[in-house]
Amino acid sequence: MALDTTITKSSMYSSIHNLIFKTLNDNVTNPHGSGKWIYSSFPLDDISNDDFPIVVIPTVSIQHEYLTTGKKRRVLVPISIDIEVHSVSGTQLDSVSDDIMDVLDSEQDSLLDGGLSVIAVEPSRLDERWLDDAVRVHIKTIVVSCQYDFVSDGT
């Protein structure tokens, strides 16, 4: 599926975040059937068991690596994105995480069309939190390593 989000060097943070967010929002099955469940930050509203699972895609981490060839420089931009899956059920946590990993794998051509090369997708951390001392939430962080590159004329 072609995405209408393309990365530009002048808006890398937002365009990379939007590309990943849109890819997951459009392709990962919403376990609630409808409604918002993928966020850019953890929702501050009152949360109950019925609100889970949720997915949080915070801002991306970016650095630049320059390779100079003549007057032009090829700029390699390694990117790290931590996608958090929050659920009150361990089984559901795994199911949503598997779905995210599958979508990132199956949508690599669309992401590449947007300018993003996905290098690795791996679940790396498990955690749990208590909300209001009543709701135990399991959290899995999926680390996505990507690369964006462009040629700069030195300006």
C-alpha cells in the first residue's frame, strides 16, 4: 500500500514519526474494533481495563553520519523508534506485538517508498506498571532500527 507520507530532511522527526504511525494505524488490527488506540504519548485520561491494549509511538531518536564525496555529501541517518505495547493481558500483549512486527515486515516496500529502510525489528524489553494501584499493565517495547539517507549539496 502506498503511503502519502514521505520523509524530508527538513522535517525528519515529524515525517519519520508520521510514516511509522500511519503504517501501524492503517495496518495493525484494532482489537477494540474502532476508536483510537495508537497514541504518540501515553494518554493522560483516566484509563480502565477496557481501554487496553494501547500502543504508544513516542518521538524518534535520530543522528547524522556524513560521507563526503566531492562537493556532495551522502548523509546516513540511523533512526531508533521504541514502540510500546501496553496491555492488561500477557496473551494480548504478545498478539498485538506479533501483529506490529508482522506489519513492519510486510510493509517494508511502502516504508521504503516513503524513504525509510527498516533494518531490524525486535522486542527488547518487558515491564509492568500499576495504574491507580488497581490495574496491572504489561508493557513490551519493540525497538525498530531504521535508516534514512539523502545527498546534501553542502548547504
